[in-house]
Amino acid sequence: DAGVIQSPRHEVTEMGQEVTLRCKPISGHDYLFWYRQTMMRGLELLIYFNNNVPIDDSGMPEDRFSAKMPNASFSTLKIQPSEPRDSAVYFCASSLGDISNQPQHFGDGTRLSIL
Amino acid sequence: EDQVTQSPEALRLQEGESSSLNCSYTVSGLRGLFWYRQDPGKGPEFLFTLYSAGEEKEKERLKATLTKKESFLHITAPKPEDSATYLCAGGTTSGTYKYIFGTGTRLKVLA
């Protein structure tokens, strides 16, 4: 079975540009999560969706970040405008059922570098 | 405040040298304690879920245990391919949903 698929794997862009990260969750999973990982802060939950509806976006750093899930098989995380401090690895994960006691399945991430 | 703390931050072992990684948690209403393995350039890979104190789970050279305050990941006779970062996370629905990750233990097993 296909796992969580993220694209692109690497993104290098200049400050001020718009960045769009993409995620395809595991088929049938009803929860989707976006995380950011840095050496200093570890894995931080940015936002999560249930059945395509955003449930908690309290981890989104600021208004420059936005996320959408137009259907059950696709989600985007957008940064506009991007800043050097946004450089990190961004992970998408999906899970099924009770998210407090079910594992999350992660993609291999997008390594984002903002120059 | 809900928190998950892992120790040590980094660990170097000789091949065959058994050891344990610690995950201490203060998570109200813990519903599950999760262990993940993360290889460089990859996303975390799920290993185990523990639901209640006293529970143990095993997979190859790994055994995870859970008490009311902490979880241990025991590595028996490790091999170089066990080198990775090991993450633990606590899941709770106390108040709003939370899935809290620790910062991980970087394990290096030397041949």
C-alpha cells in the first residue's frame, strides 16, 4: 500500500516568494496533520484536519501560513511570503480513527530552504 | 503543562551493547504512548503503541515498556542498522486533542 506522499522533497527559494507544499494521505485515513521539524524545536504540530475540515490551527506560526484540504486525497500548506526562519523540514501525516490512541503515518517530508 | 521529555539526547553503543532509552511524560489523560524511529532524510516510522501501565511490546531487538510516569525502549544486542533517532509521543484528548512529541534520542551503534 502507498504511504503518505509529499512533494516536492526539496524546495529552495528566495525570501518573499510563495511556497506550496503538497500531501497525499493514505487512502481511507480521516485525519491529516502538518508538522514542522527543526533541530531547536523538534516536531511541532501546525494544523490538523478531520474529514477535510480544519480542526485546530493553533500551531500555525502566523498569518503567512495557510493550509487547505479540498478533498480526502489532497492537502496543501502554503507560505506567503516566505522568510528565512521558515526553513525547516515539513512533514505531513495521516491516521485513522481515534487520534489520541492511534499511530500517525508520516511522509518523508519536504526540506524547505528560504534564502 | 503537558510535556514529553526524552533522555539521553544522544547515545553511542558498541554493536551488541544493550541499553535503554527513556521517555518521561506528564500528560494528563494519556490515551496512548507511541514510539517512532526516524532515519536521516525520512519521516518518523511507527514502532509501538502502549496504552496502559505495565504493558510491554516487542519487535526484533526492541522492547517498549510503560509505567505511570515513563516509558522505556530497550535495545538488546543492537546492530549498526539500529542507528536512528527514536521519538516518543503522548496522545491525549484531555481538553483539546494533543499529540506531544519528545525531541528524540539519537542512537549510533558502532560496528
